[in-house]
Amino acid sequence: MIYLVYGISDCPSCLRACADLMDKGVEYVFINCDFSKTYRDKLKVKFNWSTFPIIIEAEHKEKSLIGGYVQLKEHLSNLGL
């Protein structure tokens, strides 16, 4: 399992999400969305999530939306991490 963190490099919640995943030893990829507002807008529509980070749990070809930073913390807690 891997987490995809769509984020903005100077976003505190995006950075905290990455730090939490790193601290828990969970594999993740940070996808930097700084450079294209159009791309960010498309992601918001695609995932039906209006803020960043947008965090996705991916396993094989299955992907599911976790949500933002608050939802990630809850998700990790539910996993016992």
C-alpha cells in the first residue's frame, strides 16, 4: 500500500501529512501541484475534494480517497499507527 499526497510545497497541512506518514514509516509519494492552477482545479473535481492536501490510498490498481490532513490522521489512528 502507498499513499499519494497531492499537495502544495508551502502548505502547512500538506507538509504535516508527509511528516506524519514519514514518522509512521508508511510509504508515500508527494505530488507537487505548485505549478499549475488548472491541474489543481482538475484534481479537486476528479476527487471531489476542495482543499489540499488530497490524500489517496493506493493498492495495486485500487485507489481510494482518504481526504485531507484531518482525515489522514483519523485514518492512521484507525489503523493503529
